[in-house]
Amino acid sequence: MLGTGGCVAVLVVSLLILQFLKMQWASRKLPPGPIPFPILGTLWCFGFEWHQGSLSKFSKVYGKTFTIWIGHMPMVVLNGYHAVRDVLINHSKETSWRIVTPFVRDTMHGKGILFSSGHTWKQQRRFGMMTLRTLGMGKKGLEYRVQEEASYLVELFANTKGKPMDPSSFLFYSVSSVISRVVFGHNFSIQDEIFHKLIECIEYEGHFFLSSFHLLYELCPWLMRYLPGPHQKAFSCLEFIHSFSRKEIQNHKEKKKLDDSWDFIDFYLEEIEKNKGDPSSTFDEDNLLHVIYDLFTAGTDTIVSTLRWVFLCMVVHPDVQEKVQKEIDAVLTPSQCISYEDQKSMPYTSAVIYEILRFNFVLLAGTFRQCGSDTTLLGFPIKKGTIIIVDIASALNDPEQWETPQQFNPNHFLDKDGNFFIREAFIPFSAGPRLCLGEKLAKTELFLFITNVLRAFTLQLPEGMTEVNTRPVEGRFAVQAHPYVICAVPRKTIAA
């Protein structure tokens, strides 16, 4: 007869077999994909590590629409530009719902913009877009703030006197200062302890999102909620950001401002007052907390990650850096203030920036969504509630759209006459209704920060260093460059 241990083993094996059969049955109604196993799903196919480009390998076997499993959850992947565009544009209504995993549910509560869906998302996004425009996004007002921060970034670089430095903290300060002015109405001192804590929390959240502990939380939330580990720090980081935001909201409620000095929080508080008594309104302080989180984190982390790739690229490709500097010198005088309008006269510089956005796309894949209703994607019937992975990275590396997708090549954005042009497959900010809210601000920041720095300095490796690691840091939500040090050497043309 079997002992207690034997009975338990038989029970576990039986449950695993039952789960395996259920997954095989469910797979019959989904697009093809690797065989899923209980607990593991199809993680065994990834070698338990997910890299940018991993999904494209499966598309060669299973086609542009296929299924992977994370644990017991199936996820339908759309890979390649045409498949991605079909979902983002032609099926946006059915697929614009956000995925609600246990961790997302426990942290975001369906509020804000990035992680909300349906009526809440529509109201919050519409208000966010309208208010950012009012505050000057895409206009000279907000551009002036970016110009100020770009000038200060040049000062920070100049203070290093050409000695080796890690530009990360300077970049975080400059980029976050722009969004801080928009949201809070002020920026921080670079020595401010609260600022450093906020940046630390933003970075940690990004690092945690695709860590092993995040995966464990999604698979066993009922257990992980009560266990110690990095997921508990992720919760405390989110609470620190919310706690800071609550204080800012209270300060705004206590201080009445002139109309011309209003910021995002001021406009949102006014909207709460306007909608009091409206049962359909989603405007409240809880949603405001999450919108602040969305704007502050999304408006900082991805731009900083991109700028770190830009400056690394300049030292790895000194010939590219030199061409950009020559173009800047030809268009601008040393004392002339650079404006976003100047990009029209700088085709090569624009091509370099866009190529870095393509080649060093800062997300592992793209956006995770959920079907809000039954639909058909590329001939496959997809049920309501199915998780969709729109692999934007695959569109940016689609060999049918780019001549040298695996190489850094600014010529992807230059015609035969050297004129700048944008390809249809260039969608790092997504497309359709979920298009990045801060796309215009991001492009303005990238152009002004890059051109101001490269007009003033030549970026190079420290003396004696001949190589730098250009492989991306793996296992993070944002695909980041390894930590590095560079020297910002003042250019003679500027010094003169």
C-alpha cells in the first residue's frame, strides 16, 4: 500500500497530468505555438530567459500569429510589422484593453492611464491629452522648459571638466525636471534627497517588472503577497511615489495659483470639482495619484534609457558623432539657441536619433493587451479576455521593412539624396488609440538634449579604455545599456 508521501505524489502527478490535458485542449482553439506544460507554460522554449527578439524566432516556425504560455496563461503574439499594424489600427477597439495580471491588479487597481481600460481609460486619457496640450506640449511654451533643462545639462557635463563620468544621474535629473514642471509646477535640486529616492524607486520598478520574482508573483499571488522578497520592495517603492504625490496634491489644494502658472495637478483638481455629483465621472484623487505615476515614470525612464543609448552610440561610432557635429555647426552659430524647428535643417541628425529609437528600442517586446470582446486576428478567432502581445520590437526589426535590421544604420531614414524621411514601420511610440501620450514631448527632449550636448562636447571613452559593452542589460522591462563611463571633452569650436 502507498504511504502518505506516495499518495501525495500520486495526487500531484494526477493534477499535473490533468492540467496538461486541459492546456492541450485549450490550445486547440488558439493559434499554433510551442507545447505548454503545467507550471512552466512555454518558458522552457526561452531557456527561462526572455530577450528582445526571442518572439521573432518562434514566428519563423509558427507564423506571424502564435501562442505562448506563461504558466497557465496563454498569450497570443502578433509578430512582424503587418501583423502588429493590423492589430493596432484595424482592431484597436477590441484590443485596446490592458492586461490585468495579479501584480498589475494589486498595484494599479485599474486606475490612471497606462494600466486602465474601458470608460476609465477613455476619460483619463482624453483629459491627459487635452491638458498636456494646454500646458504647451508640441508648442513653444513647453519647448522653452526643455531648452532650459538642456542648457543645464550642458553645465553639468562642463563641471566634469572632461574627466570620466557616468551620465545617468545627470540625465535622470534633466529629463525628470521637465516632466516635474509639467505635473508638479516645479523641479528639484539635483542634491534633493527626495528626488534621488524617487529616481531610485522608478528604476527599481522597471528592474522588477520582468524579474523572476515578478513572474513568481503572477503565478502564485496568493502566496507571494505574504512572503518577503523584491516584490515587497516594489510595493514600497510605489507607495513612496504615491506618498510624495499625495503631499503635492495637498499643497496644490492649499495654494491658489494664477491661471498662467497652473500645472497638471491644478487642472485635474479643477476637473474633480467640475464633475462632482456625476456618477459616470472617474475623476478623483485616487485616479490622479495613478495618472501622476504614469506621467512621471513613463516620462522619465524610457527617455533616459534612450539618451544613455545615444551617448554610448556616439563613442562607439565616432564617425557618426562627427557627422552630427558638422551638421550642427553648419546650421547653427555657437551662441544660437537650438529649437525643435531646427531639426528640419538637420536630416542626418534626425536620422541618427530615429535609428537609435529603432535599433535600441527600449522595451523587450511592446505592449501587453487584453481582448475586450471576441474578434478575429489574421484569420484566427480570439475570445474575449485573451491576452495579446503586440510585438513592436519585431516591427522595428522586420527584415521585410528594413535593409539591415540587425545593424545600426542611419541610412534607414535617409533617401538617396540625403533627405530625412520616416518609414511606415517606424512605430516605437506604438500606434492607434494607445499611441504614447508624450510622443511629441519625447521627440523634443531627445533632439534638444542631444544637439545641445554634441554642439558643446565630443563624447569619448576615458584614456586607456578601448572597448565598451554594447550588449543590452537583460531581464528588465526596459532594455537598457550596461553602466558605462565617458568623457565629455569641450569642443574647440565652442571654446573659441
